[in-house]
Amino acid sequence: MYRKSIVLLLLIAALAAGCSPAKTAELPKSQAAAKDAPTVKDSMGVPGPLVLSGQEFRLAFVSSPKEGWVLQEYLPAGQKVDSFKDMLTVEAYRSALPLQEAVGQKIAWLNKRKQSDPVVNYRVIQSQSNPNDYILDFIISEGETVEWNACRYQYLNNDPKSGALVLYALGRRGYGKDIEPFMLALKEKRPIDIAALAKADFPKAKL
């Protein structure tokens, strides 16, 4: 069970992009898009396939931006990393930040982005059964792209003393002339996807 956490919005602030530490002030691209020939080999013990909301996602890209940080992206059959419509991401990284502050980094980034992106809206949902389990639900846009994300945050192995965080995120995108039907469909799919993410077994990632 989850409940909205309004206090969290007032207590924490920093700067971030995507669901993890700061990368860029622009709409996050798939991490794979910047690579010419990515090697798809599981690096965190989560080879997939993963299933969420009745949709199967297979490992499409693996990256380690720096030591102690691993990111893996999963796509449905037929989709490409540089033009995806649906993506699951599992990301694990070493961090001394409390979980709430890691979530707060993204909240502050979203608040700043509101100045130039009228599409931005978000909410934070905290688990009623596990105080160290958050979902950040948000929409952003850039040019002819609208992106919705639901990012679930936990400590590695659900252990606050682990010194690492893990993110499990679902992203969906609409492009160009498909943005309007994408937004209409999102009204129905958004709560279903969030409920599915909240109930899903959290990936047992390793660093």
C-alpha cells in the first residue's frame, strides 16, 4: 500500500535528471542512444526478461557510467533504444545519500524545469508497509517528445546500511502527432502502471 507524501516535497531539494544523479538539463535520452555498439550483457544479476503491466521487456542495453554505478535498459520486442515508446530501467549506484534525499534531487529538478516546461507535473508516493520504498510519478516534455515516468526507489537489498540505491523505473513516450493520443491513453494507463510497479517484486540487483 502507498500513500502520498506531501511533507517530502517541502523538506528536500537538490538537482537531478532522469531518476538518478544529475546528468543533463534536457529531456533524458536512452543511455544507449549515445553508444555506437553497446554490448548487451547483464552486469547486475537482472538478465530479464522482466514483465510489468502484462508487457514483456528484454535487456537491450547495459552501461556503467562510473565505478559503483550500473544502468540496464529493457525494451519490448520490436522497439529501439533511440526511439523507444516503452522502457523499463534498473539502475544501481553507490551513494551515501538517504533515500529521501535521492528522491528529493529529482523533485528539485522537476520544480526548476517547470519554469520552461509547462507539461511538468509530478507526485510522490510512499509505501505504507515499507518507509524506504518510494515511487516518483512525473511527466516532462522536450520539443516533439512527451515522456512519462514512474520511478521506484529502494536501498540495495532494502537495507539502509547498504550504501547503495536501486531504481526500478517504467518510462513511456509519445512523439510528434502521436502525443495527443498518447496523453489521452495515459490517463487510463498511468494508475494501472503505477499500481503494477508498486506491487512488482523489486529486482535483486547486485553491485
